[in-house]
Amino acid sequence: MNENEDKVELPELATKAQVAAYCQVSPRTISRYVRKGLLAQVKLGEARQSAVRFRRTDVLALVERHHSHRKGEDHDFSNHEAD
């Protein structure tokens, strides 16, 4: 990640908007990561429309996987947006 990684706080359980800001992608991209199994979400409640959150450890693992895969290149999650 670039300089924003140091500026964006990521709580233990983050919203999709917080994760998107941290990763510098759109919330829609975070939804794609979930659908593709790249990022787990935690459902808060039993109802179908229950709120979801993302564990900080899962987000950091995603970032680490991305960095180790693209070692030596600038951070750019947008390359994973295309299906």
C-alpha cells in the first residue's frame, strides 16, 4: 500500500467502506473479493439483511497476499477488479 495505509485506521471489525478506504478500492471491489473467496466477512446477526463486518486480520492477510504476489511493484488493488 502507499502512504494512505498509515493514515487510514482499520478497527478490529471494519465496515465495507472502511476496508475499501484502507485498500484504496471501491466498496464494490470488496464485494467482489468476498464473492471470489478472497476476503471473509462476519455476519452480525441471523437475518438475511444483517450487517457484515470484516476482521482486521483478514484484511491485512489479503494485503499481504497481494504484496507477496506482486513483490516489487506499486500497490494497486484495481488489477483484481476485472472478472
